[in-house]
Amino acid sequence: MAFFFFYKKTLYQTKSKLYKKFLSQTAIYGLTGIIGRLLNYLLTPFHTDIFLPDEYGGVSVFYAYAALLNVIYTHGMETTYFRFIAKNDEEKKLKNGEFYNLPLSSVLFTSLIFSALMWFFAQPIATFLEYPDNAQFVKWFACIIAIDAVVAIPYARLRAEGKAIKFASLRMTVIILTVFLNFFFLYFCKHSAEGTQFLFFQEYAKLIYEPEIGLGYVFLANLIANSSVIPLLWKEFKDFHFAFNWKTHWQSFKPMIKYAYPLLFAGIAYSINEVMDRTLLQKWLPDNFYEGKTPMDAVGIYSACYKLSIFITLAVQAFKYGAEPFFFSQASQKDSPKTFATITHFFTIVCVLMMLGVSLNMEWIANIFIRNKEYHEGLFIVPILLLANICLGLYYNFSVWFKVSDRTHFGLWISLAGAIITISFNFILIPFYGYFGSAIATFSCYFVMASLCYLLGRKYQPIPYPILKMILYLIISTTLIFICLSIEWTGFWQKHLIQNGLLILFLVITVLVEYRTFRKLRK
């Protein structure tokens, strides 16, 4: 009996340490993400002030295609790296061996090839994107995407080695420099060159700032900031050896390719689900659907409002960075299913509280992030996009079963199903509902993906998620948002006092319901 209690106590302590390790690394990634995104989101009011909706829509379209190309450039090698070092975790292989050299060599090779093609065909690509006079934008993006892809494996190595602080510091460096350069080019240099402010710098500003480049300075700032991280990763690059000798390395690379290629196609499908709604809205929205606005205006409004889902996006991003290496490292543990289930449960609670907080305070949050009232007509889609991003986060949680069991082909089929929904729903709904149709398509896509992943996981590798409890939280919070937004309030303070009172009540009830679980985790 004494042995049983000793064993139980030791087990709880071990699990507690696991949760603390997961939470500490996720907290670092999350805090960095929050600070970084908030800094980056300073650009949202800045860009929406200086760019008209159609110009801001152009920025969104460029980055939508960039997200898709980034998946092709990295072709699943980031997750593949995590999986293979988890299988072969000897120190030598982790730091200097082929399980680092091969993925990075593959990404470097594809990046050089694809970016060279983009550079060579820059003019026809610019014409296709409706920027025929700005082929240099395409060339800048060719470099941006190549750099992003090449540094992905060194970043993954930092995460695998538990160097969360260095990882976070490098990401913060890029973000801060991006924000600074945006303000430098589009505010400081612009006003200086025009002679309205900062006259002491006017002579130099005229050499730097060219009005015809316009939104291109957003891309140029991104390129310079991304390039700055390469020398900061010198330690991760210095022991890299290009390893692509077909005879020598094919036997090691073959299983990596077999694991990665479903992730590649799944990633393409995921990118379609994540960002292609902007391009589809541009192509399929009828002219004059919104009176006095072009389709690119609608893309700009939709993209700006989409950014108000920042808080859920941050939670999902922080979870992804912290969870992926953690899940792989714990996959072989006997009680790992229960650990995964507990993490997913509390992930759902945190996201639901964030969704409530943003939706019930959307009016004043929008006034901070999007000062230009021309964009506010699309705010009604924000709760739908918040709920969609929660479904995306749940998909990441549920997908652990096929990643740790080497069944990545399931991820491919699930993402393809999502892509079909994204394209077909946008095609059907955009002509009738505009960007509201795109928001519904986004939610439908992620809901179906999360549902399919959960149901398939129950069949092939069951994890005891408290699914009914999680669904109840989502239903109650969504209903509460719908009721509050349907009421016509008589005053600003009355509205926000009552709505935030309901938010606090929901939080208190949640804490009371989860009190026992909280106590177990603390122990």
C-alpha cells in the first residue's frame, strides 16, 4: 500500500513537471508572440491610415500567395525534423548529423530553384497579380520567401534543443526591425522627402523614398528585417554541411521524404484554407457588390477585420510552437494520451475566454487597432473568424495522433477536405454574401477539419478528450456572444458594463467547475 501511494505521488510530481515544462516553453513562445504581434499590429492602424482599402487589400493578396509558397519551399521538413530527432535523439545526430543536414539541404536547394524562377518570371507574375509596373515587388518576395524557408530548420533546431529564449529573441528582433522600418520608410522618410516634417533629413530622404514604390516599402522592410536574422543564426549554420549526395544519403533521406510529402500537400491545402480567401474574394466578388467599392476594397476591409482575431491567433501560434516538440518527446510515455487530453481541454477554455473578451469589447478594440472608420463596416464578421481560429487550434491539438504515429497521410486528406470546402463555399457564398461568405467558409473549413481529425483519432489512436465539456464551453460562449450582439443597447457604458459583467460571471463559473482539475495540476 505504501508503495502504491509513493508511486502515485511520484507520478503526479512527474506529470506536474511535464505540464510546467510545456507551460514554461509555451509561455515564452506565447509572450514573444503576444509582444511581437502587438508590435506588428501597430502596423494595422498605421497601414489602414495611410493606405486606402484597395491598397491594403493588395498587401494582403501578396502575403496570401507568399504563405502558400512558403509551404512549398519548406515541403514539410520542419515537422519531419522534429519527428526524426525524436526517433534518433543521440546528441551527435541532433547537433551535427544527417537529421539536421538533410532537411536543411533540401530546403536550401528548393529555395534557390524556386526563387530563381520567380526572379526570372517576375514581370508576368506581377501582371497576373495586377501590379504590372512593379515587378520588383515579386523579386523582393522571392528573396523574402527563400530566407523564411532557409531559417525554418535552424529555428526548429532551437525549439528541439529547448532554446526557447534564443528562438524568441530572434523572432522579436525581426518583428521590431520590421515595425521600425515600416515607420522609417512610410512616415519618417515620406514626410521628410515631401518637406512637411524632419527637414534636417530631407536631402537623404529624397534618395531613399520614391512615391511610386508606395506599398512596396512594406515588402522592402520585411526583406531587410528577415535578412538580419541570418548572421544571428551563425552558430546553427556554421556546423551545417550540405548533404545531398544521392548515393551516400538517399537511404537516410528516403524515409524523411516519405514522412514529409503528405505534410507538403497538407500544408498546401492548409494555406488554401488559411489565406486564399483573400484572393478568392478578389476574383469572385461581383463589381459594385458593395456600393462604391471595388473587390480589392472588400479584400482590404476583410483583411483588416480578420486581424482582430489576433488573440486567438496568438494562442494557436504559441501552442503550436510549444506543443509540437513537446508532443513528440512525450509520445512514447504510457500516460501521454491523458496529458494530451488535459492540455487540449485547457487550451479550449483559454481560447473561449479570449473569444468572449474580444467579441464583447469589439467596438473599442477596433477603435484602437483600426482607426479608419471605412474599415469598420466589416466588424460583424470578427466573432465568426474568432470561432474559426478556435477550431483551427483544436485541429492542431487533435492532429497529434497522426503525427506521432507516422500516419501523416491522414493530415493530407483532412486538409484536402478543408481546401475543397474553402474553395467551394467561397465560390457559392461570395457572389451572394461578400466577405461574410468568406468568413462562413473559413469557419466551415476549420470546423470540418477539427471534427474529422477527432473522429479519425478516436478510431486509430484514441485520446480521452473531455469532448462534451469542450463543446459545452463553445456553445455557451457562442450563444452569449450572439445574444449580446443582438441587443440594441441604449448607451456605451451600459453595454460594456453588462457584457463584461457576463464575461466575469462566465470566468468565475469556469474556475469553479475546473477547480479540482486546477488543484491536481498545481500538485
